Amino acid sequence: MPNMFHMGEYAAFVWPAYGLTAIVLIGLFIISLRSLRQRQWVFAELKESMEETKTARQQPPAANDEPGNEWPDDDGPNSNGPGNSPKASS
């Protein structure tokens, strides 16, 4: 077993390679964790913003509004009520 760690004349190349690989892998792990936490924070902020926008858009209907009565009953000259439908010019 000690001969496996000694590696003879190649130890000067192998052990620094192992060390550098370990440092790079640990660095990548730390960077990934930081990126994950930042993305989770941004996601939470966006989710909160969407919920605030959603609740702001939901307004209770006025007392005189009835379902199915979304359009005003205006038959003025600019409306497309009965007798005022736009026609193509011939």
C-alpha cells in the first residue's frame, strides 16, 4: 500500500495534478452553490412581484355591475349597435 502512494519518479507530477483537480472541483462547487442561491433569490423576487401584480389587478366589481353586462348600451353615432354597423363602401 505505501508503494501506491509513493508512485516513484512520477509522484512529482501526479500529486500536483490531483491537488489542482481537487481545487478546481471545489471551486466549481462553490460557484455553483452561489449561482443557485442567486437564482433562487431572483425567482422568489419575481414570484412575489407576480403575486403583487395579480392581486392589484383583481378588483372587486362595482355594485351596479352585473355578469353579462360588460358593454354599455350606447347606440350613439360611434357605436356598432343596431342599425349602425359599419359597411364597406361600394
